[in-house]
Amino acid sequence: MAEKSLIRRPFRYSFFNATLYLIAANILIFALGYVAPSSRIYMALNPEAVMSGYVWQFLTYMFAHASLSHLFVNMLGLFFFGAAVERSMGSKEFLLFYFVTGTLAGMVSFVIFALTGSWYTMLLGASGAVFAVLLAFAILNPSAMIYLYGILPIRAPVMVLGYAAIEIVSQVVSFRSSVAHFTHLAGFGLAWVYFLVRFGINPAKRLFRKE
């Protein structure tokens, strides 16, 4: 059997709670923002700064959050869905998935900011990567039931596609909102492409399969 191409070569499975390390890093960096408020300026993705050479912001924006509630919501989603995805993928694959989708979501956002002349916009938060994790969870666990608000049972694919629909509508009706809905949508789209390219899995066949 021919050896798999580099792009599809799997990692040896290992699990070391990478999700918890990511959450800890986000909390520590948020705390740093109180000690050194200017750190957010260097970490948040700002188109003008990127054009001036601050290219690390494509990565660091994922660890900078605007408020405690912003951090809490993202980390809550990462904790509940990231841990399950990490167990399925393995920690190394999960980290690759998280950083590739998150970084590319930042790049997509940068292009949109540039095209719309939003040079002074500041993009913060792990939402792009977290939304990618949400889609990954639904692809890997298409029969899983999620209890919305702890009460209403809903299948994982329905929940994720519902979120996507909400993001699309929100982006259309509030294009200049402070919430970067297109970054969330980019997370979804990049996760979809990741499964196609990296695993050779068509997400549509998993999400829309008949039981």
C-alpha cells in the first residue's frame, strides 16, 4: 500500500488534555491584559498593524478577549465541545485543527476588513476556532444530542447548522456590528475544508445522513 501523502499522514494518537491547556492560556493572557493593557493592542488583529509587520496577530488574536463575558462564552464552548473533539482526533491533530482553522479565519477576516476599508478594526477572541470545533463535533458525532439551555434536546448537526444560519442572517442585517460574524462563518467553512482535505471526509455526508 502506498504511503499516505504528507497532507493526510496521521499523527500517532495521544491525548494530553490540550483543550485545558488552551483554556488556561486564554485565561492567563486575559489576566495579563489587566496588568499590561497595551498587550491587547499588540495581540488583537488590526489590519493596519498587520500591514506594518505585526503578522503574528493572525495567531495571537485568538488569545485576546474584549471582556470577561467574551472569554467565558468562548471557553465554555471550547471546554464542552473541544474535549470531545480532542478525544476523537487525538491531541496533536486537535491542536493542528484548532490553530489552522483559527489562523486562517483571522486571515479571511483581514481580507474582508481590507476590502471594506475597515483598517482600524480590532479583531479579538477564539470564536473562529471555537466555531470550527463546533462543526467538527457535529461531523464526528452526528447522532449526538445537545440539550439547548439544558432542556431542549437537539441533534448536533441541527444545532451547528442553526448557528450557521443565525450567523449568516446576523452578518447580513448588521454588517458593521462589533461581532465578527464572518469570522465565525469562516471557522465553519475552514473546518469543512479541513475535513475534506486532511481526512478525505465529506462533512455533508455525515451531517445529512439518514439514520
